[in-house]
Amino acid sequence: MKAIYIILITLLFVSATKKQTDSEQLIYKGTFVEVYVEKAIYHAPNYQNFLMKYTIKNKSNKIIGIDLSDYWKVFYPNQWGIYKKPYREVIDERQINPDKKVDKAALISKFKNNNLTFIQPNETLEYYRNWNGSGEKVALTNKDEYLIISIDGQLLLTDGNETEHITLIEAKENERVIVLNFPITNKNIPENAFVINKK
């Protein structure tokens, strides 16, 4: 009886873990961090466009500082559309070219002056970023179609000594597109959520 109980607990744990994994997509794995996007559409009263949730996991054993001060120098939803297949057959997307050079000394100086957003070792930071559109409503009414959202952008981070500049400009298509099935998961952003806004 005890053995059966242990097996049931194990199955429940695996199921819960898989469910959590299925709700997020890893879009970047670097030296310091991993970045995930939740497969959901978020809404907030002050935004006419939808938002998406990004989770940055510090996989190092050091404190990592991230520069989230620039609306365009983070990961964000870049383009969305409704498709009949779970991939984009025609790609007509424009991406913003990331910085070619990074002022590493300035980034490290921001770290030392506490002017970055910090993540403790093995912990995560969540932020929300809106789609910069014109108020179009994101809706998927046909169960045989897919909502596909491409992710673009860049992140600058440092541990106070080394720096890392991560971008999606050369990422593979399947790594940086989020495919949402019918029905779409719609959520409201939680109170006191960290939303990156235009300055």
C-alpha cells in the first residue's frame, strides 16, 4: 500500500511539473540566465494592447544585474497573426537590429551603483511587456487555427565582472515563436506586477 502511495505522489509531481513546463517556453539559454515566455495573453486596464509574461532565471551562483531601463532593449512580442498551421509558412516580420557594441564598463558601473534590476542566484524575475500595436484585439475563435507570436529584442546583463549581451536576431524560428492553441489562455496581470513601460 505504501509503495502504491509513493507511486501516486510521484505521478502527481511529474504531472504538475509537466503542466508547468507546457505553459512556458524557453526562448533563450545563456551563460548567466534562461528566459521563458508564458503561453498566455495578459490584459491590464491601462493597456489597449495585450501583454506577455517573461521569466528570467538566474542559473549562476552569483547575483546577476539586468538593465531593464529601456523599453526596446528587453524581450518583447514583435508580431502576431492567426495561422492555419502551427508555424509561419510566410515570414514578413521586421526585427530591430540589436546593439552592435555594448559599453561593458558602463554596464558594470550600473551594477556597482545598484542601477540595475538584480536576481539572486537560482532565483527568477518576472516582467510583463506589452505588444506595441494599435489596439487590435487578439482572439482565436477557430479550434483548427493557431495564434503565433514572435519574440524579439535583447537583454544586457552582468555579474559585476563579466557581461552578457543576449539577442534573438539569429535565433531559429521555432525557438522564438510562441504557438498558442485554441482556446487561448487569457489572464489579468497581477497587482504590483513589474511592467516595463515607455519612458
